Amino acid sequence: MKRITICPRNNWQHAVEKLGFGFHTGQLPYWDESVYYSFSLSEILQIEQATQELWEMCLNAVQYAIDKRLFDLFQIPEAYVAYLVSSWEDDIPSIYGRFDFCYHGDRLKLLEFNADTPTSLFEASIVQWFWLQDFDSSKDQFNSLHEKLIKTWQDTRCLFGGKSLYFSCAKDSLEDLTNTEYLRDCAIQAGITTRFIFVDEIGWDATNKKFVDLQSEPLSHFFKLYPWEFMIHEPFGIHFLENYSEPRVFEPAWKMILSNKAILPLLWELYPGHPYLLPAYREAKDLSSFVRKPFLSREGANIELFREGQSIFKTTGPYGQEGYIYQELCELPCYEKNYPVIGSWIIGAEAGGIGIRESDTLVTDNTSRFIPHLIE
């Protein structure tokens, strides 16, 4: 893996905005095409294999957690346990997820799994692909995300019985809206009838015990880019328990297990010494260099890094009251004070491509940049 400096395209802002990429620049640049990362084919094959293998391991871990009734480890309220188990036993499929890797030399290690509401999908699938066509169309990317998303929606189409699939996210995030609308567009291309509604616009028909849209039409199926751990604590969350089969929700409730960082110690317990895993525990144990992570933190919040028992870096945020896991420290590679994380996507049940986010520190947070890649 190499980091290569180049000149951005002339008027690149216009080029990405034509694609619908409106959040390329905030207080700091987010999309950065002044550099790219180059991979050999063998490196890409290693990432693809790891993604595929880890997905199978995660599915096994969900089954194990359900069989052993480990719901307390994931702080899943007892009231929602039967609902979660029902979504698993009914085979409600996963649409997508993102494994975040540290890739240092030939050492590839899982840092965490963004299983419920991963973002950066649109830029990984569309924006970096069109960048490559302008930069060097003779090269390739590890990127079949668009095709696999359409196929995955096609595979789920039979679940909807001709009814609309609603897409939903919170109102206050252009990034979430863009990613949600992109997933919706893929569903439309798969032949699914879709509608859009913001999360706070979803209503509840108490008489018929159904979620409804602004026209009081029932929501039988919906995709939400809104975390399960938020939804179950919202006032409307309890209504999911009124009818386990409707609405059918994507990502399904069983993803509550995989989206919690407590999955990392469980994976290590089930697959000790696995080459793609880092030692992880619910206590610091005998780790001298480790990362302390809240069970449910997002965008690098409330992370603390320890090297030989000494704190070397810490972020702030609203998480931590829920508890922590402790994972062996795997320091990101440094390219002239730039630290990349590889986000590798699982689409349906197949590895689909990567996107790279780069930070100025060892923790990838909400100020990170998205960097395109290619295969040499």
C-alpha cells in the first residue's frame, strides 16, 4: 500500500457536486483527491478474503450470542430480546456493513465493525469510481459496490409483496440523507417501489397498531439510517414490539449485536489467535498497550489509547456511561503524519469494495478525510 501525491482535477468541486456529493467540504475538507492510495492485487485479495471470512465469523457470533442468551453483554433491553431473536430466525437479511481495518505492512487487523448505520458508502461506491475514470480509466479499483447493492435489493424484493419500501434518516445530516438516498436509488434500480420519510415524521396509528407516513399510509417495510440503540429508547421504540413481522426493518434488529463493540471480545473468545483479530476483552486484563472503547461510540468519540500503560491519546464525546471494551493497540500506519483506515464493505453476503478515511491522529474521527484508491 502506497500513498501517492497528485494534482486534483480542475474544478473538482463541480465534478463531485454533479454526482450529488454535497458534503465534500465542511469546516475542513472531507473529500481529498490531492493524494490516492495504491494497492497491489495481492493486497486487495487479502482484504477481500478477510472481509468475507470475518462476515462468516460475525454471523456465527450472532448465533452463539442468541443460543447462550448473552444479551446483557450487549445491553439489549429484555423487552427487545424476543423481537431481536425473531428478526434472526425470520432471516431478515443484512443489506450492508463496513469492517474497519488497520493495514500495516502485510498485517491486516480488524479494528471494529460498523454493522448498523455505516456511512461513506456513496463516496466509496460512486465518487471515487468517477474520480478514477477521470484520473486513469485504464486502472481498476476494489469497487463493485453499486452492482452488489442492486443485486442485494433484488434478492430482497420478494419480501415486500409489492408494497413500498420506505427510506428514512434524521433531518439534520446531509451526509446521512445522501447515503440514504443513494441506497434508495439502488433499490429503485432493483425494481422496488420506494418512498422517503424522515425519522421524526413517522407516526403511530394506535387503533390499527401500525407505523404510518404523513398521509397515514402504513409503513410495512423500511430502511433506516438511524441507530437501533437510539430507536429502542425513543418514545416510539416500544411499538416495534406490537407486531414482530411488521414493519420489516433494514438493517434488522439482530444487527444490535454486531453494532456493539462488545462483539470484539466475543469474536476473540470464539476465535482466539485468529490472524485478522486483535485480542479484546471486557476488562484490561494483562494488556499493557491497548485501546479503551465505549460499547456504542461513534466517529471516534471517547476513545483512549494506552502505550505501555501510559495514556498517549484521548478523544472526548458523549459516550462511556454504557461501559468499555479493551482491545490490543494496533497503531495505524503513518504516511507523513497521515493515518489511514481501510473501510471494507460487505454487501449482502459478499465483500464489495473499500473506502479509505485518513486522519491527522491515530483515531479516525469526524474530521477525517476520504481518499480514493486504485489497484496498480
